[in-house]
Amino acid sequence: MLNINYNKNMKFIIDRLKEPSTFRGLAVVLGLIGVNLSPEQTNTVAAAVAGIIATIEIFRVEKQ
């Protein structure tokens, strides 16, 4: 049962991380707490997160 909830939660998180609005929202939150990133740094962070998600998707086993 835990595995079902884990997969469901991971799918939700991964789906949200694929949306550009998620990155904009994170940038706003980080700005509010005082973290300043240049546009280049923001793009680098977004590319790194996208790479991590892609790696997870490559190795993730889907139920059939």
C-alpha cells in the first residue's frame, strides 16, 4: 500500500516539476526569502532539475 501512495505522490511531484509555472513560483519564493539569482543562474538551475527528472524517468519502472 505504501508503494502505491509513493508512486502516486512521485508522479504528482514529477508532473508539477515539468511545468514552467513551478520554476517561476520557486523563483518568486526564493526571491521573497532573499535569494537572488541572475537569469543565467535560474536557467542553469532549471536545466539541472530537468536533467534530474529525465534521469528519474529513464530508470523508473512503470506498472503495466
